[in-house]
Amino acid sequence: MKTGRGVVVALLIAASTMGAFGDPGPIKVVSTKRDVFYFKVDEALVGASLEVYDERGNKMIEQRIEKKRVIVDFYYDQPGRYIIKVADEEDKIKEVFIFEKFGPSHAERFAGDFVLVTDF
């Protein structure tokens, strides 16, 4: 009898904990460390467009998301605030993220602005 109560209590705790975290939505941000913005998308967003803007609103890159895992690499870019926009083909799902780069630019290794987006 005590075992049954323990199982019920454990299930209630697990269910309430899962509900507290909530649904992360169609995009789950995995990491924003080391000058990269790494995220995963739901199957519905494969084929969506990804745009990156600098803090002045200039579009730096536009690319289609081809796979579920995406890395946007700001290693060679200047410190500052960047806007990452993801929208599906019908514009039903739109997500906007702000990425702030604090570390120095490594542009001496590459001339010009360089944002690398990798699907894997």
C-alpha cells in the first residue's frame, strides 16, 4: 500500500514539474556561448527563412533552414547586438531573438563582416 502511494506522489511531482517548464515553442535555444547562437527547430520550420540583422538594422545574411539544428556563428563579427529572425514560408510562425556579442572580433583573420550559418 505504501509503495502505491509513493508511486502516485512521484507521478504527481513529475507531472507538476513538467508543466512548470512549459512548451518552449517551435524553436529551442540550446546555447549562446562562445560567440554562437545554437538552436533547434521543429519539423514545421525546416525550410523556413533565417535573417540576421546588426544593431543598426542592416541585413547581414538571409538563408533557408535546411535541417533541425542550426548554428549562427558571430566569431568574426564586431561586439554588439544582433537580431535573428526566423519565419516559416507562410509567416504563420515567427520568432525573433536578440544575441549580444561581448567578446572581441576576430576579423583580423578575415576581411569584412562574416556571419556563418550552419545546418547540421
